[in-house]
Amino acid sequence: MEWIGLLNYALFMGIFIGIYALLALGLNIQWGFAGLFNAGIAGFFAVGAYTSAILTSAPADGRIGGYDLPFVIGWIAAMVAAAAIAWPIGKICLRFRSDYLAIATIGVAEIIRLVIKSEETLTNSARGIAGLPRPFGEWPYVESQAAFLVLVAAIVLVVYLLVERQFNSPWGRMMRAIRDNELAARAMGKDVEYRRLEAFIFGAAIMGLGGALFAHFNRSITPEAIDPMVATFLVWIMLILGGSGNNRGAILGAAVVWTIWSVSEIATDQLPHEYAVKAKYIRLFLIGLLLQLVLRFRSEGLLPEPLRGDQGNSGIDRERSVQS
Amino acid sequence: MLELDQLVMDFSGFRAVNRCSFKVGEGTITGLIGPNGAGKTTLFNMIAGALVPTSGKITFEGKDITGLSSNALFARGLVRTFQIPHEFHRLTAMENLMMVPPRQPGEKLWANWFSWRNVCRDEVEVERNALEALDFLGLTHVAHERAGNLSGGQKKLLELGRTMMTDAKLVLLDEPAAGVNRTLLRKLEEKIAILNRERGYTFILIEHDMEMIEKLCDPVVCMAEGKVLIEGDFQTVRSDPQVLEAYLGERSEAA
């Protein structure tokens, strides 16, 4: 029965890679396209997860929500809510230069986490919200995992295609221009503040979707899941390692980093008990080391940002050849 | 077309531009000369909306444009280039031009998902214009090169090219010839003259290359220490004793 265990593990890993791929794609819109240093991914992730949890969980006493809605509505609402939260944050914070934006977004994410942790009536504070419906949850275990993986993969594919289309379009070109040279983009008539806000909200919505998928996969969400280490910095490492500005790179980065993160846990679990707990921290070290090596030897990431738009291999050119 | 009235710019106690007034007529190429630190670029920044003047008024086509943002001014046909090239370095030369046209349908997020055909149709047009501009500037061979990899002179040309991608009326050129070799310089002069003649662009040109000023500019405005010293045709300005003292510094030779 060993192989069933392995298969399960692989499915589990695949699902997490899919969820992280969404977060990395969201961050790629903000950082890779628009150059916005968002260090508060965990905040949008949490808003998405909790929005969907509140809407889809069963009614409970002393708590707002529990509307028992289907998960699809929860997921759409998660994107809307994350976008709605991103709007005022962006309005205030996007005026800062990038390093200040990073600090401001870390702060905002912490505020969101603390609110969730202490707000009894909305989020059931530290106990979190449990009993969320999971798509295909009633199926036998392995089949259910496999079906969920297929669903996640399909969502990642759709999001990838939507984001890739934007990257190649005039919108993406304008965003990359703003990223490369704000002053010149302004002088070329582009409304920099508004466009940045657009990218920020777009990215946040996808992060919110990632959060919702995470919550429904676990059937529950607790404030512990919104740890900045795993919900923010791991995503940053994925994007930088995979190649910021490259959507495939974002997905590849998610796969590579999560595999290392997850397999190294198995490795440390093999150690005698007194070391196993301490050894968990070596994983953080490993990830940090990896980041250092990538930045030193391949700073543009595994898959560097491609040349776009006018290369004859873009979506627009393909479309054109169809027309002619 | 453009009228500057008593413009003042203070940088925390330092007065970079002091009561500057002059007019720019439609279809002219106005040369703006003066020693380093005379306030020429500051003046440009105010006209182009990058800086808000401390006091004074800027009128463009009869309308007060003082303090408008640079993207609003762009929409009115006021386009600038930069003294130090501000190319979009990770975009290709082609993309640098293609990003310029305003109100492209593909600049809307939704349009790219829901009316992609429409976006593509517009792109074909934009691409043709960009190719034309690159051809005009002799940059076709580097069309698909990242702009950051171009030479300094090519970046200067690319900046000029960006002004060709929109319906510009007034173009502000900040030292287009700086760092450009002699051959390319003559070409640049030619391009500016053609744009002025055929497209009806009005230019204001900051330049230290007197040959270029002499060939292209009428009138010429000379600034020093934040003030306008004199305004007139090249010969008048060139032989003005004040200008010689402050800038050209060749009094004995010219006199």
C-alpha cells in the first residue's frame, strides 16, 4: 500500500503547487508587470479565504455568516472581496515609493491578521471557521484528491491564460513601461496612479482566489494559516526564483519551491525526535540559501522575462495571421 | 501658441527660474540656450507638468495650463523628451513606440478579454505607425532589441520617435544632440526639420550645439541665472554682449 501513500502525497503536493501558483501569478501582475512591491500577500490571501468561508459554511450561533452557499459563489466573492480591500489600500499606499509600499503592505497584512484573530462575530477568532464544503468532498479519498487537483489545475490554466493575454496586450505593455520608467510613462500621457491601482487590484483578486481554494481544500481556515512566512515570503521566493515578469516562471517557481519545502519536511521528520523539531528551521535556511544562489548566479530567475508584443510569437500575431 | 508669463520656480530657497516670460509662435522652432544651471530644464519641467511653478502662468493655445499633470498635457498635444534618455529599458524599441498612442482600446483590462479582435485591429495600425517611425529614424534593424541595449544616440532618436506616435502640437526637446556623434547629429537636425515642415510640429529646443541652433532655430532665447537675457534671431543673440559674457564667452573673437 506504499504507492497509495505516495500517490496521495503527490496529489496533495500538486494541489498546493496549484494554489501557490495562483498566488505567484497574482504577485507577478503586481511586481512583474507593474513593479509594485507588495509584501502583504498574506492579507489578500486571508481576505479571500475568510470571505469564502463565511459565505459557504453552515450557520453557526454567535457568528455572522454561515450562509451555506455553493463554493463557486464563495470563490467569486473571495476575488471580489480581495479586490475591494485592495482598492482603499492601493489608493493610500501606491503613492509611496516601492520600499515604503513594502512596509505599508506588511503592516496592512498584519492588521488584517490581527482583526481576523480577534474578531469573534465575523471570523470566530482563533478557532477559525470549519466545515467548509469541498468540491468532490463526498468522493472516496484518493478520487476526491485527484478531482480537486484537476479543478485547481484547470483554474490555474484559465488564470494563466487570462494573465498572459494581458501581458501581451497594450495594457501589459503600458504596465511594463510604467514599471521601467515612471517619469517617461507619465510624460507619454499615461495615468500612472490609476494604472497601478488596476494592477494592484487585479493581482489581489487572484491572491484572494488562491486563499479561497486553500480554505476549501482544508475544509477550514484558521488565523495560523495566514503566517507571513508561508503566505507572503514563500510566494516572493517562488516568483523571484521562477522569474518575475514571466507567468510560466511564476508557476515553475511555485512548483520548485513548494517541492523543496515539502520534501525537506519529510527529510527532517526522519530525524530522531529531539532533532526533528529543530531541523524544521533548517528548511527556512535552505529556502533562504536557494534565494541567495539564484540572485547571485541567475538574478533574472529560471525563466527570464521574455521579449514581448512584437516578436511574432505573441498572441496578437497569431490572431493576425488568422485574420489574413 | 505657448505663452510663459512671469514664471518663478523656487527650490527651498534657491530660485532656479526667476520671472521668465516669452512666447512661442505656432510652427516655429525656438532655441533655448544658456549656461549650465540657467534654469532651462527646470523651465521645461514646468511647461511639461513635471514641476508646478511657484508662481506665474503658462498658457497653451489660449488656455491656462499652469500646474496640469504631464499626462493631461500629453492629451493636449504637448510632448517632451528628456535630457538623459528615459527609455523603457526592458521593452523593445518597437514597444517603446507602440506604448505611446493614447486611448488604445487594449489599454482597458476588460477589452483584452472580451473584445480582443478590436484590440488586434488597433494593434495592426499602431504597429504600422511604429515601423514607419523606426524606418524614418533609421532604427529598423534594432526594432526588436531591448531599448536598454541601444546606444546613447539611438536612445535619443527613440525619444524623438516617441513624439511621432501621437498627434503632437508642441514638442519639447531637451538636448537632443548631447552624446550623439556628428553624423547622427546632422541626421537628427534633418529629422527635426522634416517633422516641423511636414507634420507642423512646433519645437522648443534646448541645445548647446551652436551649429544645430543656427541651422534650425528662429527665434533663439538665451537664459542665464533663471532669467531671459535676450530673445531674437540667432545672429542678434549670438552677438549680444550679455550673452557672450554669460554663455558663449568668446567676446574678443566675435566682436
